[in-house]
Amino acid sequence: MPQKSNTLPVWGNEASMNLNPLILTNIQSSPYFKNELFKLKTYHEVVDEIYFKVDHLEPWERGSRQTSGQIGMCGGVRGVGAGGIVSSAYCLLYKLYTLKLTRKQLNGLLTHIDSPYIRGLGFMFVRYTQPPADLWEWLEPYLEDEEEIDCKAGSGSVMTIGEMVRSFLTKLEWFSTLFPRIPVPIMKDLEVKLQEWKVGFLERQRQQQLEEGTEEDGYQEIEGGRDAERQPRNREKTRSRSRDRHRSRSKDRFRSRSKDRRRSRSRERRSRNDDRHRRSRSRERKRRSRSSERRHRRSQERSRERRRSRSRERRRERDGDDYSRALQRERERQQRERRERRSSSRERRHSRDRDRRSNRDRRRSRSSDRKKSHSVDKERRRSHSPSQGRR
């Protein structure tokens, strides 16, 4: 037989997981789903949450939904009436669907030993999401499972895992909602297979009872034979009495076996409960150790952040001091340059003024020299022309 892929197929509406629209809307708007389950990212975290939070498999919490007086399409079975508080079981079922479980993880849910509710949610996941043609292959190994589970909110509906699985194959109703419909040809095939399984189951029970009865009858026949040799009796009477004894003994054996079974089941339950308590204690210890480690890590990270922030502040102060000093030096340099420019400009103005004054003085001296030379020339001319003056 070829090995199947680890990826699970999804049958029906992939967006809603084939859930009732009212239930799906309540799940998606539930604070528990949006706030608490949003933090869970792995398969094992969700399984631990199922172990601690789920105590029934109904879609609504007890007393949160009123269905009295509703009939027809608004009846409680249809699941389309007034909503209530959606149960943690259905919130976690939809959370498992969002994780895209693999075939191996789903098999781990179906065979989990910590809690029957983990197994119950696994079977509900199969019923809601897997193709109807594969339901028999998924559920047939668990038809005779005798582990008990209370599916009703507030208790009161105790059944075995085998009875729950058989109801999944034969009924559509599940408390106040419906499972996806199974096509008629596949439903007929499932009914035939269930009938064959019932015949085989009854045959196996009879053979087991006969085997257990013949072993005890062998010892009784040996003892009876010894008595018969000592005291002969009528064959018909002995046969009728042996039949009556066999019937009464078989009844007694059946009662004793049922008592033994109940005792063995109670012992198994006690051992399972003890194992659960031990596991829960170990989980609590691990959680406490993890929480202490987390707190230690957080304190270390905080101290590191504080040291880093202090070193940053010191660097900033240092860098700020260096920057202020550099800025002061730059300002002083700019002031010196301004002073130098001002002094050089003053010197230039003074030199220009001196040059102007010296040029002015030169021009004045030249003009005075010219005037003097003119006057001298005039005098000379006058002195050389006396006859003209006489005339």
C-alpha cells in the first residue's frame, strides 16, 4: 500500500472549515480567540491549552444560549438562532484548523493519552475537514475504544470514544449544530461497513466468552467426573442440571468479568489520572523554571539596556562637549578673522586718506608754484618793456 502524503486534504469550504456561520462569527469575534489564542503559534502549545481549558465538546457554553420556543430553521438543532458564548472547545478546534495540521499531528491528537478531550477534538477535526470517502479509514480503528468522555457542558452525557465515533458516522446532529453532510452513496457504503463491523464485533465477543467459559468448565468436568464414578445418576437429569449450572455459572462469570473489567478500568483511570497529575506537575515545574529563566533573561537584558543607555548618554555628553568646544573655537576664529579684516580695511582707508592728502598737498604746491612762476614772468615782461609803458 503506497504511503500517503503528510499534507492533509481539506474537504468543503476551506474558509469556514464547514462550521455553522453563526458559530464561526462568534469564534472570530471572541476575545478568547482574538487575544489568548492569537499568542499560541505551535501545535504543542495548542494541545497544552486543550488539556487545561476544555471540559466539554459542545459549541456553546452552558446557559449562554436560549433555544426554547424556536422551531423550524430557527431551531436549536439548526444552529442559526440566537447565538451565545462560543465554547473554548470550538475556538481551539478552529485554531487547530488555522495551524494547517499535518497527518502526523492529527494522528497524534487521535492517540493522545493525556486527556480524552484532546482525542475528541481530533475526531471532530476529522469529521469537519476530511473527505467523506476517508472517514472510515480515519475512524474505523477507534470503533471499539472504551475510554469514557463527557461531551455535554455541565456533564450528563458520558459515552465511550467508540460510541462517539459511531455517532459521527451515522448522525449529522451534534448538540446544537450540524456536521457536514455525507453524500448518499458514501453514506450507504458506511452503513454496510458498520453492519459488517457489528456482526464481527458480536462474533468476537461470543468467541471470547466461549473460550473463557470452556477453560473453567474443563476444571468443573474433571471434578464432576470423579463424583459421577462414586455415585451414578440419571443422564438426562445430570444434563439438565449441568445446563442450569452452566447458565448460572456463565452469568456469575459474566458478572465477575464485568466487575473485573470495571475494576481494571477504574485502575487504568486512576493510573491515567496519576500520570496526568504527574505530567501536570512536571509541566508546572517546567513552566515555573521557564518563567524564572525568562525573568532572569529579562533582568539581564534590562541591565544591559541600562548600561547601554548610560554609555550612550556619556558619549552624547562627550560628543556634546567636543562639539561645543569646536563651535567656540570656530566662533573665536571667525571673530579673529573679522577683526583682522576690519583692521586691514582701516589700514587701507588710512593709507588711502594719506595718499589723497599727499596728492592734494602736491597739487596745491604745484598750483602755488605755477602762480608764482606766472607772477615772475609777468614782472619780467613788464620790466623788459619800459617804452611801452611810457607810451
